[in-house]
Amino acid sequence: MKPKSNQSINIGVDTGKFQLDIYIRPLDLYFTVTNDEKGIKKAVKIIKEHSPERIVIEATGRLEMPFIMACADEGLPFVIANPVHIKRFAGAIGQRAKTDKLDAQLIAHYGEAIKPTLSTLKPETMQLMSDLVARRNQLLVMQTMEKNRLQILPKELVMTIKPILTALKNQIEKVEAKIIKLIESCPDYQAKNVILQSMKGIGKIAAASIISNLPELGYISNKQASSLVGVAPVNRESGRYKGIRKIQGGRHQVRTVLYMAMMSAIQSNPIFKATYQRLVAAGKPKKVAIIACIRKMVVILNSMLRDGVMWEAPKA
């Protein structure tokens, strides 16, 4: 069945780890495919037959990326929608029931009613960003390994390490420069970049690290954001044993960058400066206070990206 020329076709895609639920509005067509190469290929073939105005897929982290890449490759118009915006839309139209099919219908309805701006991300841009980030992480690992060796080697061999560290530092800076250039050339990335850098303490490298290593930020809950960065305290309790709450896991690359950003922020940003000083005055170790400030920073940045607003320090 082909759509009539005067019909505006909006497609909603509900993403799961193993399945994609797809609803085509207003044709009332619903189907599911597996969230793998074979299933995505089948979905794209069906979708192309209906020449959609937009395909709206809810951001869930990275599960939607293979489908998005396939849509971009085929030149299909897509939107990576913020789950919070869709949830608010559901509340506005009074939809409370939840099934995979209803979620796909809701997303398609959201696309038709709100007409969110289409993404400009190109597959080659997404792939290049992924490759640059992966290479930067590889170089950082090698840099750490060489620095560790520097601590244990005899003095006579130190000069065999230092030139390598210099070379690695230069390569890391070159890759970071390419990431920044890529962000500045892509409207989708640039919009995020402007919001992130509006917060004092977040510079080019920190913003680039967040965009490339934490693409979920702005689409997830504050608790999820803290966990992904690895700054959410984890309870250590068993029976009567009550251990100290510690952070663990998360994406250490972005956490390391944010740690350095916070060292700057507690000097230049009055909000984090006050929080840090209050925690230290209360007897918290300095490192614990910094991690707490990073957690606060991640929560605020998540909200800023979610709502598309710039940093604004609370007025006294």
C-alpha cells in the first residue's frame, strides 16, 4: 500500500535491545523487526516504500545507533527524540498505558503533532566521531602505560620513555583538535557544544569529551547520567557491615576530563566553588568533595541538554 501524495507520513520507532517496534502514521501500519543488521535492513526497505516526512526514534543510549546509521545511509529523514519530551507529550494527550505498540504509536503521533527538527547527522560524521574517540582512548591507554613504566624503570632508561610520552601527547592533541573541528562543523554537535560551554569550567576539550563519550547525556535520568560517568556513590552493605559509599565503574575517560574541568570550575564558577568549600568545611576529604561537585555538574548539564537551555547561575 503506497501513501497518497497529500498524506504526511510519520513513523515512530520504539527501540529495545533485541527488537524495534515500528508504527506508520496515519496508515495504522505496525510491525516489529529484530534490532540487528538483518532486521534493520528489512525495516528500512519497508519504510522507504512510504516516503516518510520523518522517522522519530526515541534515544535510549546507543541501542538506536545502528538503525540511525542505516537511515542516514539511505537518506531517510530521522529525528533522535528526547524521551523526556515524548513523556511530556504523552501526559499532554493523556496517554498512560504502555506497550511496545502503544509506545511506537505515541512516538509517531509526537512526530506528526510536534514536527521536531530533523537531524543533520551524516553516517560518515558519526563514524568519524566514533573512530576519533576510539583512537584518542587508545592513545590515552598507551600514555598511561608508559607513565607507569617511567615509575619503575632505572634512571638510565628514563630517556627511552620520555620521547615516547612526548610523541603520544602530540598525537592526543592532534586527535582532540580533529574532534573539536568535527563538532564545530556539524550543527547537531555544535548545538550541544554551545550549551555545554556556556557553563563556566567546561571548555572545548571537556565539551568534546561529553559529546563524543557520553552521547546519552540529555536523554537520560540524572541518576543514570551519574552512573554512566561513574560518580554515583554505591552502597557497600552486607548484614551489619556498613562500608563507606564509593564510586565505581562508569566511563573513566569522560570522568577524568570532568575531574580536570571541575578543578577549573571550583575557581571560576561560584556555584561549584561554594559547594566545594561547604563540603570541605564539613570535613569531607578534598577528593570526595570534588567528586560530589562533578556529580552536581553532570546533573545540571544533563538538565541543560534535555531542555535545550544555556547555563544560568542562580541569582543571589
